[in-house]
Amino acid sequence: MSVQVPATLSAETVEKIAEERNEPEWLLEARLDALEALEDAELPDVIQTPGRRWTNLEALDFEALVDPLNQSDETERVSAEGATVLSFVDALDEHEDLLREHFGSVIDPETNYLTALSAALFTTGTFIYVPEGVDAEDVKIRAEMNSRTLFSHTLVVTEKSGSATILESIESGEDTDGEDRYFSNIVEVVAGENSYVQYGSLQNLNEDTYHYTLKRADADTYATANWIEGNIGSRLTRSDVETKLNGDGSESKIVGSFFGHEDQHLDVNARVWHKAEHTTADLVTRGVLDDTARSVYEGVQDVGVDAWNTSSYQRENTLMLSDESEADASPKLIIHNHDTEASHSATVGQVDAEDLFYMTSRSIDPLTARNMLVEGFFVPVLEEIDVDEFREDLQELIAARLR
């Protein structure tokens, strides 16, 4: 079912955004194409079982949520020696050819209604370029959302044998008097031959915010594209983190974590496509739910007919602290080549009563004991995070939520 286009959107709206940013004609045309695609575009696929849609994106009131001409953010960007880290606007002045070549090459703006909406209306974002052989270890993006609506688009390009470690944090800024907000975050990664990209994103938006993110990497021969995705905030989060292993010997690791409470809804998805020979993927997700929070997880490992000698593994675990919380998981294997080692697993459970009894019998009060067990539950995911700063920030947010 297609979604009605908000009455506030028009070609004039898009042209005004482009004009204010002094954008080239090719980008304006891309925006207008995305706007036109909204008429027939569908919302992202969600899992359905008889009589139930696991996430109700149709309930989003885009007429009220989308205010395209009043977008505001405060974004700090920290570069690394040898790398280029610029706002999208500045990058158009300095690296227009690279942007024109790669914008929309990983994620088709017309993939679904939400990607088309973002492509038509984005006003902020970052361009990261790592030349051949450059090692950029500490690239940071700290974004603060200061408006009811914000659309962001980030593009990462690493050339042959380049490497980049990118840490992104997203939180809410100015108070909007309890108004509902909408934040869209699209990230494209072009990982060149033998390059290495690690992209960590930590989302802690306030709980008046509806949040959509699609992050996807294209990995060339012997390239590595790793993702770390932490979701703590927002009222509703739809998070898709994906890698296409297009080159022989390419690799990807997708590490995800979430902690929902009150009435938060988290729809978390991890996908990898094995397109070439000798490719490897590892998908690891752990989440905790309290109060009436709900999580939905789908993990997909798709092994193509030409993906000989594939290794692909997936595991997802959800811990429930409340009888009123709810979790669903749907891990999937799609195998088109017999020369494959692959497995998947998903579990949902509560805090172990015996472990809790053991700790309280040693004079630890029940709440402290429970919190210690929750922190221990996250350890397998935290151990997968190579970046100390990201791991410490995530641990701090988990501890704050437990308090």
C-alpha cells in the first residue's frame, strides 16, 4: 500500500531546499526524481504473521511529522589526518565529482517511501573520503537534532587499501514542547578494494522521536565493512543495517544492541548478501526490554549462486525484564550455493531465576543483582566492539537506563 504524500511537499519545496544550499543541477534532479517516486513508493517491508503486522509504519502521520523547510541541527565533525570529512554542502564545493559518482550508488533513493522522502528533503549529512593507502582512525560525527524534522545523508568512500573508523552519535537538542519528531538517517559506504571501514552509530534521541535509518555498504574485493549499531532512544526505531559482499574475499561484521523501556518499539534488521567467492559475515545482536517495550528483529543471510566457499553466521538474543514486554525474532538463511557454512539462532528469555537467587543469597539486593546480570548479558556484544570510546559510551547509556 502506497502512502499519501504530505500536502506540504511540492517541487517548489524541494527547489527551495536546493536553492538555499546552492546545489548543482544533477542533485536537484535527483531530489525531484525522488519526490516524484513518492506517489507510488511503498513503506519498508515489515514482518507479518496471520492477522498481525509486527511494526505499524502505516500509523505514522507524515503530514504532521514532516516540516521540510524548518530543519535544524548542530553537527560537529572531527577529521583524521589524510582523510576528508566535510558537511554535504562543503563537499559539493570541493568534491562534486566524487559525490555525483557515488551518491545513490549504494542505496537507490527510490528503494522505498522513506528513502525517497529522505533523498528529496535531506538538509544535513557528511561526506567522508579516504584516499588510497590512508589510515583514518578517529573520524567522529556528533549530531544534535534541533527541529521537529531532520533528514540526513552520509556518504563514505574509501579507495584501495584505505581504512577508516567512524563513530557517529545522534541525540536530541532543543526542546520542542513535547511535539512528535521525525529523524531520518541514510548512510552509504563504498568500500574500495582491500579497504577497511568500521562505522559505529549510537542513537539516543528523545522518546518523542520517530527514527528511521538505513545503512548499507558495498564491499569490493578483499574489503571489510563492519557496523556497530546501538539504539537506546526514540519512541519508534526502524533500523536496517546491511552489507553487500560484492568482491571475492570481502568480509562484514554487524554488531547490534538495543535497550527499550516504557512503550518504546524497536524494529531492528541486519542483512548481508554474499555475492562473490570466499566471503565471510558475522551478525551479532543483543537487546534488553523493560516495561511494555517491544522489539522486532529480522536477520537475513543471502548466499548467491556464485558465492562459493561462504561463511555466514548469525545470532540474536533478547532479555526481557518485564512480563509486559514483547519480543519477536525472525532469523533467515537464503542459500543458493551448496559450498556454504552458515548458521543462525535467536533466543528470547528472562533473567535467570537461579542466578538471581544465588546473588541475592550473597547479600546483594535484588535490583543491584538484576542490573549486574543485565550488564553481563551485554558483554558478548561489547566484546565484539573494537573501539574503546564507543564501548564505553554504550556501557554508560546502559547503566543510565538501568538506574
